[in-house]
Amino acid sequence: MDDATATIVITGGSRGMGASHAISLAEAGWNICIADITNGNEVCSQLHKLGYNASFYELDVTNSSSWNDLANVLLEDKQRIYGLVNNAGVSFRKGIMETGDSDWNRVIDVNLSGTFYGMRAIAPLIRDSGGGSIVNISSISGQIGYHAGAYAASKWGVRGLTKTAAAEFASWGIRVNSIHPGLIETPMVDGADAFVSSSIESIPAARAGSPKEVSHGVEFLMSSASSYMTASEITIDGGLTGGGTYWRINHEADARSNGGDL
């Protein structure tokens, strides 16, 4: 890393992929600020035991005032904010006709509005600290047609918002990039066994990814190794979007030609 006194804010950092990002970035030497509606003190305690600096702030990403309160606290604490990881997210796997107003609003509020509010509140702190990096966690659902309308719309929105922010914040010395995970073993897919099994059949790597594998991408985008990357996308999906369709077609064709079950 570039500065041992610098802090990275991570939303949704109390569990799942967010907790993995917190641990990975702490191991890389950054100070960690976990911002979550769910208590993140357990992750902070884990990091403290390992000798890392970490703090927890309660945050509702869907509430712009909550973001402003967090920014004010960080200013009062005189923390040098280098980065922001907009990781908080929710999933809703229903089609357009099955999606009610409350479901639509919840997914858009958390996944897209939360990312917007976060950048608007934290980017000035990063600017005033000398610049840095913002990483927005989108999804491969923001790169392809996806069966869940609200989730796809939110993640396509994050993808576009990232590129707009990259251009807007470049003069502030802030890079903004997005990461697009595929099927990752997190609580978000708990209970979706049929969905997971079917997905794996279309993944050339033939497995789900681990949160740590996504965290490696986050760590790279926070580091000086990615200093000329902004408005870029990193896809971490085991080859699903790149070759998954024909991978599955070929698999099914072989099964048919051999007289086997699909």
C-alpha cells in the first residue's frame, strides 16, 4: 500500500464478501472502517486481535443523511480517507411481473442509491486527503441480460454510475472502477441450491468463486499497481460471461450425442 495512515471505508463489511474485503485490505496494510447497518464489531475485534486497525460505524446506505453523518464523524476523527468500497447489496431473484413496488425500491435503494450516496459523501474526503480509489461492487448481472429485473437494473446502474464518477472525479485524483462477480459463495446465495447447481454447469471453471478471490480484485484496484485504471471493469466469474453459453451448449450436445441425460 501507499500510506499506512490511510483508511478505506467498506460498506456491508460485517459479513460475507464485505468482511472478506475488510480482512484482505487490512492484511495489505490499510486502516479499515466498516460501515454497515449490521453490527461490525465482531469483524473489528477479529482484526484487532491480528494487530490491524479497524473501526465500525453504523450506516444505512439507503439514507443520504446517514452517509453525511458518517462523513462528519470521519472528519472529526481526522482520518485520512484513501478509499471507498461500495459493497453493500441485496438480491431479489424475481421477474418483472413478479416484482412489487416495495421489492423494486428496496433493491434499487440499497444497490444503486447507496452507491450514489456513498460516492457523493465520501469522494470529497478522499479528494481532501490527496486522492485515492473507489471500488463499486456491481455484478455480471450488470453486464448481461439477467432474469431478475430489479437486481439487473441496479447493477447495470452501478456500472454506468461508476464510469460517470470516474470522469467526474479524475481531476480530484480519484480513480473509480467496478468489479463484476459471478457466482460467489456468500450468504446471498444460501438456499438457492438449484440456482447454484445450474449456474455451475455454465461456468467453465466448474465451481463457484470464493469471497477472497473477489477481495484480491478489490485489493488490486486500491493499490498503486492499478494507478492507470479508472472507469474500468474487472469481471471475476470463472469464465461464465466470457464462454459460459457455448460451454453449456457443448456439454449438452455431448450428452445428447452420447445418449445420456442432460
